[in-house]
Amino acid sequence: MSEENAAKEPVEGFESPVNLKYSFAAGRATAKFLREIKQGRIVGQRSSITGKVIVPPRGSDPETGTATVEEVVLPDVGTVISFTICHLPIPNNPIMPPFIIANIVLDESDQTFIHLVSECNNEDIQIGTRLKAKWKDSSEWGLSMENIQYFVPLDEAPIDIEELKQKRLKETEKYRNA
């Protein structure tokens, strides 16, 4: 094909990286959470109305809108509530597809968050799988959930999610309207 004809060919597609920069103004609760995660601790906040522990905290109970102030230090162990197997790469992430993205509820908390699961056969992950955080080297820690590189499955049997829900509801009763 001549250069002249090549110039007339329609462009059907091209690849172009997208870099979005944005500012995030963390509220008091989120700022405290991020300072704690930089120290290798995960904290949530308990609602005085529902008794539920919210992580990451936002400063208010998502069910009632009331302010949350009681801080709760949480373990870095949790349970898969739902998950998906992702076949698209995450830019600048060493984990190659296919990998798992899971909704995880930490022990002693009542709200899920999304994170990666690795160091496993994807087929072995199921709802109820128990996980533990794998933290990056502390020299790499910043004000980000990325301090947790990903979660890895524990050598424990999966748990029944309905039983977990009932256990948490019973636990929150102690703190309701305290």
C-alpha cells in the first residue's frame, strides 16, 4: 500500500493511556482512618444507634445518618461476601489477570469493602472464604488502602454467611442505643 493510500484508510481504533488526577478532601473520620492505615492498623467506627462497625469509617452511620465517634481497632482478617474474577489488568499492578476482586467484611465489622485476593487458585475462592491481609513492606506505606497489597486465603473452612450475619447482629445488640 502506498503512503498516499495509507493516509486515506479510516482509523478504526487506537490505544491511549488515560491518566486522571483528582483531589480528595478526606473528612475527619477518613483522615483518621488513613493515618491509622499508614501505621499498619485498621480502624472502624461503631454506630451508637445500630451498634454496627463501619470500615472504612465516614463519620456517620450509613443507615441512620447519625455521627459515629467510637473507634474500633479491627483485625486484618475477614470473610469473602461476594467476588468476581477479573480478566483485565490493573495498570502498574504486579498482579496479572485473571485475579479476584472481593467484597470483604473484616472480623468484628459490619460493612464490606473491595480488595484484591491473590496467592491462590481462583477456582478455590468461594463466598465464605476466610482471608488475611498481606501488607506491603512498611517502608512503602502511605495514606492508602494500597498498604494492603492484597488478601490471601487462610487455611480455614469457609464459613456460612447467614451464620456470620446472625452472629454480628447479636453482637451489635450490646451497643445499640448505648
